[in-house]
Amino acid sequence: MVYTISGIRFPVVPSLNASSLRGDRRAASLPVFLRKNDFSRKILAVKSSHDSDSPSSAIAESDKVLIPQDQDNSASLTDQLETPVITSEDAHNLEDLTMEDEDKYSISEADTSYRQIEGGLGSVVSVGEKVKIPSDEAKPKTIPRPGAGQKIYEIDPSLLAHREHLDFRFGQYKRLHDEINKYEGGLDTFSRGYEKFGFIRSATGVTYREWAPGAKSAALIGDFNNWNSNADVMTRNEFGVWEIFLPNNVDGSPPIPHGSRVKIRMDTPSGVKDSIPAWIKFSVQAPGEIPYSGIYYDPPEEEKYVFKHPQPKRPKSLRIYESHVGMSSPEPMINTYANFRDDVLPRIKKLGYNAVQIMAIQEHSYYASFGYHVTNFFAPSSRFGTPEELKSLIDKAHELGLLVLMDIVHSHASNNTLDGLNMFDGTDSHYFHPGSRGYHWMWDSRLFNYGSWEVLRYLLSNARWWLDEYKFDGFRFDGVTSMMYTHHGLQVAFTGNYSEYFGMATDVDAVVYLMLANDLIHGLFPEAVTIGEDVSGMPTFCLPTQDGGVGFDYRLQMAIADKWIEILKKQDEDWKMGDIVHTLTNRRWLEKCVAYAESHDQALVGDKTIAFWLMDKDMYDFMALDRPSTPRIDRGIALHKMIRLITMGLGGEGYLNFMGNEFGHPEWIDFPRGEQQLPNGSVIPGNNYSYDKCRRRFDLGDADYLRYRGMQEFDRAMQLLEEKFGFMTAEHQYISRKNEGDKVIIFERGNLVFVFNFHWHNSYSDYRVGCPTPGKYKIVLDSDDALFGGFNRLNHSAEYFTNEGWYDDRPRSFLVYAPSRTAAVYALADDDLEPALSDEAEPVLADEAEPEPVDP
């Protein structure tokens, strides 16, 4: 048998005998990964606790269990326990902001916490519990103490009407925090479940532990023992933790060779089943097989990837390139970690982004799920390569100065029973809520029970695993709205009424889990970034947990993309400037947002990208520069640039783009799939398992004879402009004009003045623009520049001098030419001030090969 993982072949030779299952296991089989020497390490002993059936009740001390230490006499239990936690007084303080209400537009009369933002969130300094992490070099870390949880009422007095709910939420968070400290030694120890569960290598052998309280019996099976369920029978303690210790072979080699396939066989209430261990670190799908197989992953020291580059510091503003490794090739294929590292990361850097967000990292058996139906939470997807190759990718990104954010899925899990967590121990209430509450009817997936002690251990350990082992720089938490409400946000329209956020429909257990996760991440990894995908707009979502908030750094501003799709369905004359401005600025004071005009959601089959909404089938025939353009193409390219710039300029403190959309990628995303027959008899046609629409045609954006090139260069110019001026996180923001007749929007962000003319044919000479600062202004970005596929109607050498006198509530103004469907950015002139990109700008990546034709 041969496994193929990202083009690498790993032989597996079936065993010819089973005579030595209790002695030397070397003859049992050869592993998927051939091992050169054994690897040993010291294992820390931690505590495991009993799962409480009642999450709201206190967990008794008698319900806690100390997991026996591994059978290694080299260290005593006392020697292996975590250093005691030392606490200090909480000195957290949130900086106040200066708000000049008379200079701003009110965003929502009904909600006084929504405002035009002229202030910025100051740096947050928290002093909480001191934790010592065992390592070669002691690294002091800080986990914030629960605090008082009352600051949220000062920030938003409207929350006082819901104080009972919020104080209960904070009380539950504080109770769990205290109980974890009492029974587990703190979040630091609690979140290292991967050091006691799953496969643990010690100097004398391998210990395997699994929490499966519903199982009646359990045995470890795999290549190493010829899949003999009688060879390695596990024992169960009173808390449902199954365990077995396998001593080293007589020559000291490990009992399970690196790369061996492994599973746990359990007799459960649902029958006998073979499952991939819940804490497995790698899994693969053998050719011709449907279910995945767990892989015992423990490479020799010389094969382990060693990180060479430090992790970058968190940037003041995030410019995120959302990506998917598998579809990142121009070719119709599943791309690899190695190719992404070598080909895509330099492109991202050249485009001017400072962070890459990678989807579909956690193993998922169904490729077309986009990585959201996770089967193995601790395993990186083997479709793209090995764990070491993923580490190499991340290290390369760090060398380039890029943060690497992981799209982590803790909102639900795959419904698979053969290779996922569903019915793992034969019950539907193991990791998930039982019955209908544990099933997401729209996603066809299982929903975690966040009130379960062991589920908390599993998920918190999972978050830490990716930061610790792979050096990810943070997370985008997927599906947070689904987590925080028992209705999961389905068939619910959030209007902003606070009772929608703080009532019986709120899953307090889930919110408390998110608070603990943010405490853990920000405490042990101070530079890490957390972004929550929440469409509801829950207040306090991006405020510190010590103040009573949920603790995220950013919220994804999902309403913006929906608004653009709504607007694009209308005629140009029906676009409302006030509606655009309101949507882009309708965010909570002190709660940072990542704005985007479109993400992967809009690129999926069944939806349309902005470029496709604008230009439709004309993209197939009229994007070559040697052919005449069409009015639809001219309109589409112009508005594509304006939409992206105004979203970045007004929409938040961070910006996100899905790969390929920077140049208006002409194709939707359609994963390879076959025909599907639904229970009602209807048939959903497949695409004959084609990868043609499951790739990114970067060659189109690089071709200097296609109009895609100009759109790509404009996106790059946007990133460079933000890098130079830092306008997204500037304290000053003021909207001076949103004129419905002229279709003009003018605003200030930082020291820049943005002028947008959305009119379809009116160009305005001597158009007066209000500004705050006297002096001489020059153009620093022009969407009409010929380099960006425009008509070059603005003179970049022109100087614009201010006149004293109030205009649009600004103390000064200057006159400009504002061509139709054009955006221009003005800055106070310095002697060396130049536009964001000049005509001599290099392409993102030169590609001498001609791109393939794009078929409609």
C-alpha cells in the first residue's frame, strides 16, 4: 500500500506476522513515515477533571481526578507539576477618548454607543496572574485576572438595562476561571491537554489516553499490532478516561513507529466502532478509502522542522490576505504548503498586505466544506502536505514580516462518525449537546456543549496547540454568531435592540468559553490577534474580558459585504451616499472592526464576486487591452476600485481581501463534486469532480496586456498608502460631505482627505472640499490613473492650496477636479511626496507565460 500526501509517497508494508505483539514491536509493520531513530521527551503531569452535567452548578472538589503520571520513573509527580501561579494586583486601565460630538454625524439615534469614531482604542496593559511556562528558557507570561467586569457600563450606559444578564455572564466566567485555577492549576495547565491526552511519548514508552465515558471497553489498534483488538486493551478510570501504556521495545526503540496508522476500537452503546483518536496530530486518507486513518506522528529529531525566524509584532493596523492553500494554484489541482510558501507568500508581501489568513487548516474529510466541517481538530490537513511543511510555510511568512492567522473552527464539527468526533463514544452527548440542540440543521454538523468541563479542556487546548506548536499569530474564529445564540442566527434579523443580545436566546456557556479563550490567547501569547466572525453586532464583543467584554481584538464587519451586494443590484442613480456611509461607519465605539468588500463567501458558486456583479460575461471577452472596452467594463473597473477604497477608508481599523479578488478574479469557486441526490428525490448536479473552478488565476492579474493588471496594481497602491499614512487606525475621522445629488462622499481619515464621485457621467470642476489643516495638498492616490486602468483625467503634479473660511463645517477648503466614477486621496504636500505607485511600479509577479483563456 502506498499513501500519497502532496506528491510524497510513503510506503506501508503490511505485517507478515503478529508473533511479537507483547514484546518487540519492530517486526509488526513499517510506518507511513520511515523512522531513523527514536525520540524521547519529558512529559508534564496535569490534572484531569470530571465533566459536569450541570454547567451552572459549582464543580465539587471530589469530582476532580488526577490522571496518573506516565510510567516513567525518571521524574516524580511533584517534579512534573506546574510551577505555582503567582498573582499580582490587576492594574488594567482603558484610555479615555476625546469625542467632539458637534463635529460628527450620529450613526444611530437609538443607540448612543454608536458614533463616528474620532478616537482610537489605546494600548491595553493588563497585569494579572504570572505564569511560568516550562521551557528551555523561562518566559514570563501574563494571564489577566477576571477583574470587576464593570467598565462596560461606563463605556455604554445603555447596557445597564441588561445588567442582570451581563453580571450573570461575568459571574459564570469568573466562577469557571476560579475553578480552573483551583482544580487544574490555572488556564496555562488546563490548556495543555495535549500533553496528557492522545499519544504521549516518554523516555520509557508511549502512553495513550482518551476521554470516552460512554464506551464499555476500548483497545488501541493499528499497523503496529496488526489491528489486533486483543493485543492492547485499555483500562478505564471512574471518570471515563481510558488509558494504556506501551513500553519501548527491548532495544529502546518506540513501541509505535512514526507514521503508523492507529485507531481506537470501542464497544459502545451504538455498537463496536473504530475511531480516529480525538487528539490525533495527523490523519490521512488512503487511496481508494473514504474514511481517514489516524497517524501516529512523532518524527525523529533530524526530520522536525526548526523555526528560524521570530514572530512579527502585531501591527497597528491589519491588512489581511484571506487565502486557501488548496486552491491557491493557477493550475486545476490541490496546491501544497510548499508551493504556497514559495509562490504565494512573496506575492502577498509584494501586494502590501501584512497578514495572511489561512482557511481549511484543521483536517476535514470533505474538501468542498471549505474546511468548516472539521474531523480532526489537532491535525493540519494532509491534502496539502505534512505538519513540518506547514511549519516551514509559517516560518517563511514570518521571515517576510507577515502575520499568519488561522481560520479556526470551534463553532461546530463534522457530522462524520467514522473519522470525526460525532458519536465518538457511541453517545450523541459526548462532545456535543444531545438531541436537536446539538445539531445544526443548516450546516448538517454537530454543536459543542460549551458547558462541559472536558469540552472546555479540548477546545482551549486546541487553540493553544496551534499557537504553541505551529507558531500561528492568532485566529479568525469562525461562526461565532452561531455559537453565541441558541437560534444560531438563523432566520433572525438583528435590529440592534439590546434584548436580542442579552436574553434567553443567548448561549451563555458559549460566550463564557470565548471569554476564556481570549484570556488564554492574549495572556500566554500577548502579540496574538483574535478576530470574531459575528454578524449580530453583539455589544462588548471587542472589549477586554476584565471589563466585562468578550475579549476579541476585532469583529469582522460582515454587514458591509452584504450592503455592497444589495447596492450592486440597483441602478447607479439609486445608490444612496448616506446609506453607504452609514453602513461603513455603523460600528461600536472602542470596538475595532475588520472591514471587507467581499470575502470567500461572495466568491462561492451560487453567489457572485463584486467584479462579476459589475461586469458579468463581458469579463470573458473584453479584458484584453488590444480590444475595445465596453461601457460595462469601464463602469465595472472604476466602481470595483472605488468600492474597495471606500471600504478600506471608512469601514474599520483593519481590512481583508480574499485571494484573487484584488484583481477582480473572473471565476467563482466551485469545489470538485459529484451528483448529489437529496432525500426528497431531487438531484443537485455535480461538476464531474473538476478542479477548474477551484483555483486562483494569478496569471491574469500579472498579465500586462489584460485589464486585470490595473485593478491589481490599484489594490497594491491601497495597501502601500495605508502602510505610509496609517489612516485606518488614525484617531481623526470626519465625514464632511455625503451629497445625494452630486453622488459625492468626502471624508477625512488621519491626515488624508478622500474624495469619491460616484456619479455615472457628471464630472465636477472647481469642486470645493472642506479640510481641517491649512497648506498645500497633493494627490497621493488616484483611481483614474492609467496605471490602474483609468482614463488619466487628473494631473498628479497639480498643487491644491487651502482657503480660509468654513465649508462643510470645516475651517478651510480647497478646490479640485472630481471626474465621474473616480476616487482621489489628498495629503498635505511634502517635497518628496509622491503618489502611492508611480508609472515605473514593478508588477506584483512577472509571468512571461501567457494566461490560459477563461471559459464562460
